[in-house]
Amino acid sequence: MSDISGNGGANAEQQQAPLNINGQYIKDLSFEAPNSPAIFPELQSAQPEIKVNVDVQANKIETPEAINMFEVVLDIGAELQAGDKVGFIVELKYGGVFTLNVPEEHVGAMLVIECPRILFPFARNIISDATRDGGFVPLLLQPIDFAAMYQANLAQQTQDLNTEVSDLIDKKEGDA
């Protein structure tokens, strides 16, 4: 028999997972079908248009007990239109509380890429159920590339900053 030291368990306990999910919840859910039941015959003959908007908000939870805890909220809105009539409007704010044990430089990316990636399948299911229960074909949202959204947002912020700097330089040269 080999002698196994109890020391290995202590090292495993000291290492913390980089991301812990403390909870998930519906923060707000709204479904409206303002033109029901008149919209249903129109949906039989017209190809509806669906607009979907997705946003991610992340905030640090500021309590003494909440060390490295953050709330991340997926804000998803969808609207179905047939012609000039609205079939349905569904809005969901689906949140999660996460504990992050990563270096400070990685926190931002974790909050807007990894945490929403974990929340999305649950939010997608809620949207699908709400539209189906509202009498429509279930709205099945396609997977979202949160990393691409993050990179696009960074690129837009960089472009906005470059524009501001350029405007300040032009103004200063104009004053000279």
C-alpha cells in the first residue's frame, strides 16, 4: 500500500475556481400581444419580421459579504411584426450572481463574455416558452458570440476616443 499524505487535499481547497455561479433569476419578464387575436390570420399570409436586441450589464455587488461578487444581467428584447401590426413584444432581464477569482485585468472580459455565455441558454428557454405560451411559434434565439460583441464594443469605444482626441486637436489648432 502507498502512504497518501493528507496535505494534497489542503492545496486543492486553497485553490478557488475562477468563476462560481451563486444564483440565477428572472429580474423582469414582460410579454405583450397587443393585436391579438386579429394578428393570427395575418401571420398565416405574411412573412413576419422579428427584431431582437441583446445587451449585457454587469455591476459589482457592494456588500461586506460579497467579495468579488458581481451581478450580470442579460437584457433581451424581441418584437414580431406582420406588416404594420405588432404581433408580440417580449422583454426579459435575466440575471446571475457570480463570484470571480481572476486577476483584475480579466474581470471585465469575464463579466461580459463568460457570464452571459452561461446565462444565455436559460434566457433563451424563457423567451421561447413565453412566446409559445403567448400563442405564437416559439422564438428560438440563435447562439450569441459574446466575445465578438465585446470586441465590437471595444472597437467602437476606441473609435469614439480617437474622434474626441481628433476634435480636441482640431479645436486647439483652430484657437492657435
